[in-house]
Amino acid sequence: MAQAHWRCYPWLVLLCACAWSYPQPGYLGREDVRNCSTNPPHLPVTAVNTTVRLAALRQQMQAWNLTAYIIPDTDAHMSEYIGKHDERRAWISGFTGTAGTAVVTVGKAAVWTDSRYWTQAERQMDCNWELHKEVSVSSIVAWILAEVPAGGHVGFDPFLFSVDSWDDYDVEFHNSNRHLVSVTTNLVDLVWGSERPPMPSQPIYALPKEFTGSTWQEKVTTVRSYMQNHTMAPTGLLLSALDETAWLFNLRSTDIPYNPFFYSYTLLTDSSIRLFVNKSRFSPETLQYLNTNCTSPMCVQLEDYSQIRESVKAYALGNVTILIGLSYTTCGLYEAIPKEKVVTSTYSPVMLMKAVKNSKEQALLKASHVRDAVVVIQYLVWLEKNVPKGTVDEFSGAEHIDELRRNENFSSGPSFETISASGLNAALAHYSPTKELHRKLSSDEMYLVDSGGQYWDGTTDITRTVHWGTPTAFQKEAYTRVLMGNIDLSRLIFPAATSGRIVDAFARRALWEIGLNYGHGTGHGIGNFLCVHEWPVGFQSNNIAMAKGMFTSIEPGYYQDGEFGIRLEDVALVVEAKTKYPGTYLTFEVVSFVPYDRNLIDVSLLSPEQLQYLNRYYQTIRETVGPELQRRQLREESAWLERHTKPLSALAPHSTSLTSVWVASALAILSWSS
């Protein structure tokens, strides 16, 4: 689980019960750390003075005849992570959390964010800003309606709202006598001026063919075939998400933190391929790779990134129809296409194709997870040796595992900011240490590390929770039940085309039995050197159905406020299941290869099936990672792996009939309700 928008892209944060969106226990009712009633106000030293910025923005609003201006936290591609160039809400408000929406009116300014960021927002925003501790569109609009008089104009940048998210605002404003106004010139950018970081200019490169599942020509042919067979037979397909273009052409760069993408759009038609990008970033070899020196249907025509709206508008003048995915296409592009010429779906065909990996892509992702397991094992061995010495803190630990990954073959750095959390910090919904603020790791506390890497052959994400001392009985029970949930979902057999939300409960059952739960999603898709949170795979209501060849994380957890946190995350491949009778059924093949903490497992709680699964998993780890450790002559790590994957023995008899009945009944009931 990466720390930022774990299950929801920025525009979705406003629309769904996103991971970690539940209020943290003990937080509600706590007073704001800012004291704005004194003169001068009493503010944390970390608060940013935004008076001049807000005054300049209000001048621009007046020039555009706006009474309010909405500033979301996203870019023109609805990206999960955004570059410095697009951090508009952070710059205008001072609040740098990675989720939230700002609204500025003539006399007030406010930020809406979820419980992950309340403390951070209070410490970074000055008294010009109100903090609203909720994230729904309805709450934002209710505040705007209270502040903006009838007839007022509410401005927004159409390139920062997906079609779906704009529709939600439009519904809330309906019959309010306030008018949503699309302003294609971003007003924050005008105020930011020369201080705004420039657009990235690093080279865009082609992945070596040994790290791709198909050539870009094969992918284009497949997409065109899809378009031809579509019931509406669109002549063009507009791709807006950055990972769509990166995947389609097997191109990568470094524009976005933790993601190997570059600012781009693609307009693929039945007779042309148009890539909108900064042309100067391509080497002669990459230009040749893309066949840019010709004009046939399999040649890529490069056009300037900034011309996408005008080019789409010009293409739409012809006898054409354009297919778009509503989740990632912005209003700025959607409104450039006549309604009778647009064909819509929730996700583009590229988004859906990318989610299902072919056999070569599966092999590549598995290989990256073997090397990544070596990294995590090296890190856990290092911790066991150094934590008792009192020489490791959360920040130095995060730096160490990041460095281990950078030293691996085909590494391109971490896939998200490492979550390294000791004791009570692990109970925080959103936590990463800094050089200035961190805790020492201790043998007397639980420690959670959630980390991942970007490699040319795959993206990884794994979480392990450990305790080097004597855990309490409650800690062991909570940990074991989280593990039971991980096992129950990982070994589940379910009908093909089952939605992830239908099987989500299996990861929670063991916790539910004793009145515990966790407030985040159970898993997310993962890419081949692409997104660590690859939409639309997962276990939420807005994820697509599971299919053979998809990869997803499985990551139940439990968080005891003010004390400790537990999460056990593995990545798994969806595969065909072998069943007694004929039928199309699926199950999961776990491709993360790091053992769990034996010190925290209460074996007496495990059913025989769970214990058998765990020991079989440990055997797989020994057979898969053991040879790699030996090849590298990592003798200490090899010995550690042997100790930590020894078969576990049952301590008490268990009856399995009730569990089996519950599993079958629950799946049937949930399937009916879908």
C-alpha cells in the first residue's frame, strides 16, 4: 500500500469511501493546533503565509467575473501522483498533503481533506484557510452555496476535472442559481508565474524488447481491432491517462514521482497514430523506433503536447466518432467533441487490456518479485542485527531499504514513498517518517514496513509487520487474524468474472469474528513497470471483475489507535483454479516471497487448511528465493530464510466444517446481491 491515494485517484477521493478515509479513532473532537483568535494568530512554525498569493488569485477571479474558484489536487491526466509542476492546491494553500480540494471565494478560503491529513493541514495552513474534515462533493458545494450569493459564478479549470467528477458537481449545483464556469486558463498558474516549476524535459526512452510483453505495433493492431468490433465502431480513440500511452508504445520517462511516465496524450484512429508530447525529448533512435518519418497507418505522428484540445476539435469536424474513457478524460477535452460524435465507456480499451497480463508480462512481473524478495529479506536481516543496538530509526530504515532496491538489477527506484512505522506510528492511517520527525525502532514495539520498487520488468509492493521482542496476547491474536484473512482470500476459489467487492469479505472474516476490522480497501492492481496502484483492478465497488492474468495486492490489516498497526500485503496473480468438477473458476497465485513473522503467529488459531496453505507457501518461498540467495552467496540471508520458513505445527485441533459452510454461503449470498 503506497502512502498517498492508495485506492482512489485524486478526483475519486471526493466520490468514494477511499482507503484511510475513515476518521482516525481519537481524532474527532480534537482542537485545531492553530489559534486564529489571538492577535497576532498563534501558528505552528510550519504554517505557510498565503496572504499575498490569495490576494493575487482574487484579483484574477475578479478579472474573470468569478465569485469562487475550485482548485482540485490532480493534473490534466487524473494521475494518482502529480509532478511539482501541477501542485497548485499545495502552492496556493501551503498544505502539501496528496489528497484534498481547495475553494477560494471573495472573502474566504477552505480546504477539504480526509483524516489522513488533518494534522498536517493544520500545521501547514495559516489562518486564511478553513479546514473541513470531510471530502464529499456535496459538502464542498454546500459550503460554496452558503458563501456565494445567487447568480454567482463558480470557476474551475476543465482540464483538472474528469467528466465523471464534473458531472457530480453539476448535479449538486443544479437549480441553485449559481453557475459553473469553465475557464481554460488556470488562474493559479497565472498567479504562480515564474516561480512555478517548469515542465519536465528528461529523455523519453523505449523499453528494451526483453522487458515488454508485445511490440507497440501489436498493441495498436489489437486496439484497432477492438474499435472495429465495437458496437458503435468509433473511428478514433483518445487516451488521456499517462500510463495508457506509456503502455501502448512501451515508452517510459521520469515526469511523475515514483511513476515512469511522461506528459502525453494519444489520438489513435483507424488510419493514423498521433502522439502529443514534447518532441525534443526523443533521441534519434527512439524516433526511428516509433516510425516517425512516414505517414502510413503504422507510423507515429508527433504533435505538440499543448495542441491536444485544438487537434481533437479539428479531428471532430470530420465524419468521425471518438471513443473516450470517462474516468480519465477531462472536461477540457470532452467539451471539445460534439456530443453526437463521442462514444463513452467508463474505461478505455487500453486501460482494460493493460490490466490483463500476457504470459511474458506475467513472467516478467514474477521475476521482479523474486529480486524484490531478496531486498526485503536483506532488510529484515539487517533490522534483526541493528535494532537491538538502538541504531535504527524509521527514517534511516526507509533510506536503507530504498538503497537496497536501487542496487538491484533493472531498478528505477521505489514505487512509492516507503512507509516505515514503529509502534503507535504504524496505527496512523497515513505515515512516512522524515529526517526531522521519526521514532527509534525498538525490540519492544511492532514495526510495519510497506515498500515497493520500480524495475524494468515489473512493479512491486509488499508489507510486512514484525516484533523482535515479546508481543502481547492481543497483538499476536490481531496479527494472526490479519494473516488468516490474507490466507483465506489468497486460497479462495471463485467463479470467473466475479467482482472483487464480492470476495472482499473473506479477507475480513477472521477479524469480524472478534469485532475487529480495517478501514481501507483490501487490494489494488499493479503494473509492469507502470503504476503501483493500477486501476481498475481491485476489491472495491468501482473495480472491474477479476479475470485470468490480472495482478492484485491482497492486504488486510488492523490498526490499534495510539499503540500499533498491522498490515500483511502480498501481490497475487489471478489464475485458473483446478476444481473437482468442470467449470471456469479462478484463484490467486501469490508472487510475493517473504515469510511472515513467526514471533507474531498464534498457530492455535489457524485451521488445518490455513496451516497447510502457510507451510506450502513457505516451501514455495524456499524453492523460489533460496536459490537466488545462494547464487549471490548471501549466506546469512539464506540461513535466515531457512529458519523463518520451517514448517509450522498445529497446536490444537480445529473443526473446518463451519468455515467451509460460511465460505460457500457467503459467496453465494454476495453473488446474488450483485
